[in-house]
Amino acid sequence: MTDLVTHEVLFTAHTDGRDLALSEIEVALPGTVHRGWLAPDVGWVTLAGGWPDLVTRFTQRPPIFCRHICPAHVRIPLVQADGDLDALVCESGSLAGLLGPEPFSVQTRLLGSGWPYGPFDVNTRLAEVFARRGAPVDVRHPVQVVSVVLAPDEAFLGVSRAIDNLSDWAGGARRFRRDPDQISRAEFKLLEALEVFALDPPAEGLVLDLGAAPGGWTRVMRSFGAAVVAVDPADLAPALARDPGVRHVRALAQDYLPTEQQRFSAIVNDMRMDARDSARLMGMAAQSLDPVGWAVMTLKLPKERTAQVLSAALTLLRRHTVVTGVRQLFHNRSEVTVAMRSRSACRPANGG
């Protein structure tokens, strides 16, 4: 893909974490100017450097609160009429040279209301333009992305590698189809975490679910085949209560101690608890994690002193685990998701 340096970048974050997301960009490239919010969760900046500089800095130090970033190589005036599509087609031709031979997709976001056309209409028209360069369209697994963000009076278009956008999904909005047996929407958080952190769900072995009720995360783990120890004084969903692969321990998570013989292939935790207390609890539980196992948890964050509380919680987790990823995922709200590995997995085989 041919590169054309641009200083204009759009970024997406949850509204609770958008100021922290902006700060991540400003720290990565000091001197960056915030141009405003195109929507409550979409920001616009002029970088003190180019798009490749931001990509490099975020590769070296992945952001937590920036969910999605994309370059804005061109800006096109809009009037929210059918003629906008012709204008987009005309102007996008100048970007076609940025596209390489790898598979691409067009990802369109419409901000606000009153649009006489939808994302599908934009995607279809622009895909035809860019496909003329010889690159195949692949909506599910694009290597390159044509990002199109339409504000009421202006369109922002940019071309980039999908991996550089932090997410393959438009705006980082990863959506899952609802399962008819779904117990709670919290299941989406775990499914997204497995995907983002590239975690292999255990098909056998034992999983520990701390604060399990009503059982959404337990159900996800059972769907992959592993048995689950679900710890919570409250009731589990009836289907889980009848499941012989689920052992329900009616206790507070902080009162539950695994036996010395128990080893878990995975530990999950989505409890509503102060982030630091939850981190201490996970640190203790992680001592029962299999050497090749992993753990995932959410850390609930306060509106005040958010960064300080998160830093303290991560410090506590790192005493007992190797933190492999921290992100505010699309399905998170006032929280972040943390992925961890057992410390023993990182020790040399000879113990040296």
C-alpha cells in the first residue's frame, strides 16, 4: 500500500473514556491539536506528526481507551442529499492510488441523523471505485480499509492497513449475533475479549468463574467444552443449575479458596467491585492457574481519578500475573478488560 502522510486522524472511544483516549494520542505525539468531537464518541485531531508516527507509537505502547483510529486523507463537503454519493465517488478517486493489491473493505459510519442514504449505499458505491485498482473486496477479513466517516456537513475519507486501525471493525464496534440461549449481554464482553486478546478457549479442563451469577460467562466457557466452578452466593440461570459440567459454589468470591490440588485452565471475573479489591482477589486466585492457562477480568473504574485507580489495580495484578493486554472494549462501559497469563509460564524450564 502506497503511503500518503496525513496529519488528520479520527479516533473512537467510549464516552466515559474519551478524554483518556485523547490523552493517549497527545502523550504519543506531544503537540497534537484536538479539533473537536464529531459525535460523543468520535474525536478529531491534527497530529504533531503523521499517521505513520501515531501507528508506530501505538504499536510500541498499545492504547487502552482508544478503541479505533483512522486517517483522514481527504475531507469532502456534504449537504445530506443523494448528490453526496456522487461527490464521494468523484473525490475518492484521488485515494485509489493508496490501495495495494491486498483484500480491502469500505467501512462507513454515519454520524447524526437525517441521512437519505445508509452505510451500505456508500460502501457499495465506493467499493466499485477502489476495486478498479485490482484489489479484491473482503468485508470479513480485510488487510486494507477505506474508512469513511460522514458528519452532517463533511465527510472524512482515509486509507490504511486494518491492523493499524486498532480494530478490524468500523469504529471498533464489534457486534455479535444474540444466541437464543444467551443469559446476559455480559457474554459479549467475554467473547470480544477472547477475540481481541487472541485467547484459545479451553475445550477441556476446568475454568473458575468468580462472581458468576447469573452465569453468562460460565455459559460461554461451557459452550467451548470446559467444566466450570462457578462461585457466587446468588442463583445461576436454571439451565446452568441443571448442567453437570457446572459446580456452583455458593460463596462470596473473596471467601472462596481453591484446594491445593485444583488447577484451572482459565479464570474469569466480571464482578462489580472496586478495581483494586478485584485485582487483589484475582492475584490470589491466579496462583491456582495452570502454567499455560490464562485469565480475563473486568476492572470497574470510578469517574474520578480513573487513571490512578487503573494504574494501582494493574500494579497489583502484575505482582502475581503477566498482564498481556488491557483495553476498553466496545462492550465495556465504565470498565476495562484485562488479559493475563500465569507467571510460571514465563519462567525458564530449569527454574533459572
